[in-house]
Amino acid sequence: KRASKRVKASAQVEMYRAIEEKLTESEMAIYKRGRNAKSFTSAKNATITDYRMATGVEALVGYLYLTDQIPRILELMKIGLDKLVRNK
């Protein structure tokens, strides 16, 4: 249950809001590209806006992973998770 609270769309939106100002220009471009991509599925328990923002976060993390920027993923996710824990 604890893990699912951290990975649902609304939690990813909160994480994005926590890291938004820390993103580089290229990271923001990747996020926006993922967020704006056409989606052929819809969210079960989230608004369309939250679902799309969460997709942007997932695209960013995927990009950082594929470009071997694991320390950057950890840095951004720590900021986001700290915010989630504080807002608990």
C-alpha cells in the first residue's frame, strides 16, 4: 500500500511540482514531450491532467535512465519523495 501511494499519478504530479524548478532546459523538454504525447489509454483513478503530467515524469525518468544518468534520477526522486513524506 505504501509503494502504491508513491507511484500513483497524483503522487507523481506532487513529485513533479517539487522538482520542476530543479530541471534543466533539456530535462524540461523531455518532460513536456512525454506529457504532450498522444495517449491511447486513460487513467483509471486520475484526472486526464494528472495522468498526462505523470506520463511526463515517467518519460523524464526513462530518458535519464537510458542516458545513464542514475545519480540525477536519485537526486530528483529524493527531492520529490521528501516532499511526499512531508505532506503525508
